[in-house]
Amino acid sequence: MGSLFWIVTWLPSLLPLGSVLQGVALGTTAAIGYGLGAAGSAIGHRIVNRRPTPAATTASNRPPVRVWVAVVAVVVALVAGLPMSSALAEQAQQLTAPSLAPAWWLSSLIGLAVVALLIAIGRGCRGLSRWLARKLWRRTGAAAPALGAVTVLAAGVLLVVIAVEAMGLAFDKIDTGEAGQTAPTSTTRSGGPGSLISWSSLGHEGRKFVTGGATQTTIRTFAGLDSAPTPEARADLAMADLLRAGGAGKTTWVVISTTGNGQIDPVAAAAAETAAGGDVALVAIQYSTLPSWLSFLTDKAAAGEAGTALLTAANQARAALPASSRPRIILYGESLGANGSTEAFKGMTPEQVIQQVDGALWVGPPASAQPVTGWTDAGTPPRWQPIVGGGAVVRYAATAGAAAAPPGDLPWGPKKILVLANPTDPVVWFDGSLFLSRPDWLDEPRGPGVAAGTVWTPLLFYLAVAFDLPPAGGMPPGVGHDYSEALPAAWRQVLG
């Protein structure tokens, strides 16, 4: 079973992983297969009550049949990976990422080391559980095995909690560090002269945002975790600073939902300012010090709370201005930021969304980003670039070329929602349903970049797409989670 999982892991997924990560994937999936096979074997022995007899174990000095079966299975798995690795190399070439073509021998060595380590950890936990059970047997009787297993499991959970807390403290320290960062000199930036928000409170990513761009004369305001105690207070403060900086005189406000630690794609921010000719004000708030992936796992709700709070504050600030000079509100969110930016509209149609805002650009939205995923499911195929409602309000672009001319059957109204979703972006397509069902985005015709050899298998395809997540942000433009090539055209579309 472990060898079978190893072989299937050599099949192409959405992205090439490189030698090291491919090896980790091989070892991890093989260990899972080994564990499932061992569990099935144990259950089978229980059912038939079969036990090896003394004669079966002592009659011969030759290795038992099961040893030879294991040796053959391992050799077959290793040899099968040699020709299969060429498909991954071809995929890497097609996606213009040749450096991520895995070396068969290196991936295999790493995989063997990983599977051995994981099996050793599993057996160590089992041995510790049995040792505890023996110690507890006199006092607890038949409950001892369960108590031993629960104790080991609780210890494992505790170690994970401690590790997460330790990472949180490390990222907190990174967030407060100001090394290499200098406060802006423009009055149009948070943390600069006259700002309502102190430079030190912005957080590491907030300080990068307010000092970025081709020129510091554009308006960028940001409230960090230390700027105010709650999401609502940070949102109100950021909007107050936007008005102080002259935001009331701009025709467009771009309300940005950040990724976990407050990060905002510098290419996206600069492209918005360029597309608007500088007649725009950008505003965002922070909700965590953790990177996007860790924030998603530990506190995904925080992104939605921040996105909703900032939208509410922006609408209130706009409503307080004279009706004749109220700016447009355009939403922007990428990755987990798209999840937070869409939170306020769950269950709504595109037509209902544009009753509250004047447009949106959502980039690489996770599968959990509703209502976008619901719209995608209901659209006319292909799944990777559907037509929703004829394209009158919301349109999808799977390439930079499509971002310049998003497909639609009806005229696109003045209030535009654009969703950028690369067909090879695992952030967009990673979903629990991959565990047991084949996704329709593998139907023909496939999206650009999706390899012909990419096939769905139960459980393993879910794991394969999960392993695609770590390298997704470091891919060439237009591949994986890199949207830099499409952003300028996308902003020109949304801003008109």
C-alpha cells in the first residue's frame, strides 16, 4: 500500500514541486499508505483470528514471504518513479519553471528518509501508548489501552499547540521590528507628518505598504494591530486618516483586505494607482501577525471580521460626504484577503453585491471564499473561467490576456466585479471535496497550464494539491499563485 501511494505521487498535479518537496510528498504519502495498509492488515487478522504458529516462525532460517513481498514492492516503486519523473520535468518546462523539475534520485532518497522517519514516529507513539497501558493496567484494567492512546494523543496535540504559540511569538517579534524601514515624509501616508496613526503601530507589512509605490504623493492609509484594539476601531481610524490625508477629494477609494500579517501585494497597489491616474485612495487594516497560511489554519474568521469592519467604516465615511462628491468604493482582496473581502456578501448574487459597492477585484480567492465559489459553481463551463449571469456584473479571467478582455455574453455594466483565478493555482482549487470526488476543472477543455497527465485519485489527489500550496507563490507570472502579469489590465477593467 505504501509503495502504491509512492507511485501515484509521481503523477503530475497542478505544479512541479522540485526535488526536495517532491521527496517530502513521496515519503509522506507512502507513510500514509503504509499506515492504512498496516491498519487493514491488523483488522483482517482480528476478523479471521489468524496468528502465526511457532512452527511458521522457526521452521526455516529463510526470510518469510512477507519480507520478499516488501522488498519487491519497494524496488518496483523506486524503479517506476524513474520514467514517471520525466512527466514532471516536462510539466516544469511547459510552466517555464525548469528549476522545479525533480531529480529522480534525490527525490527518492529524501522520500525514503521521510517515510522511515514517519514510520519510526508512528511506531514510537504506538510503543509509548502500550508502555503506558501496561503501567496503568493494575489500576484501570481493560481501560488501560484506551487511556494510554488518549494520553499519547493529548501529548501530541499539546506539542502542536506549543509549536503554534512559539511561531506566534516569533512572528509578533518580526511584526514589531523596524530595521531597514523609514517613516514616510508625505502627509498623505499613515505614519507620516500629521497622521492620526503612529509609525510604530503599523506593523511590519503596514510600514512597507505606506512607504511603497512609485511616488509617496498618493494616499495610502493603514491601521495596524497596535493602532487600535478592535477591528472596528482600526477601520474607523484608518478611514479617519484617509479623510485627513485628502481622501474626500478622490473619485475612488480602494478598500483592501490584507493577507494574514497585513501583507498587500505591492504590484497590485501600484497598479491600482497607475490605472486610476493617481486619483485614488488606498486603505487597509491588519488583523494578525501570522502569515497567510497559518492565519488561515488558526483564525480564518479574523480576515472576515476585518474585511466587514473596513467596508462598514468606508460606507459610513462616504455617506457623511456631500452626495454630489462621494467617491466610488472598489474592493480588493488576494488569497486570504479575498476570503475576508467577500465575507460581508455571503449568500448574495452579484447584483446584490454591487448595490453596496461600486466594484471589486478578487485575486486567487480560496475555495472557501463565498459567494464567489458559489457563483463559479453555477456558471457556464469551463469551470476555470465560467460565464456567470452573462457577464453583466461579474467576470472571470484565467490568464493575463483574459484580464485585458474578460469573456462575457452581455455588456459589462459600469459596476464591475472581476475574479482572477489561474487554472494552476492550488489556493483557488484546494477543497475538501477533492478527497472523494473528481473536480470538474479537470474536464476538457482544461485550463492553460494544467497537464494532460494530471488525473484524479481518491485521497491522493487531495494530498497532491495540498503539496502544491507551498511553492504556489514563487511560480513564474501567470502560474500558480502569481498574478503580477494580469494585475495592470485587471485594474484598468475594474476602474474603467
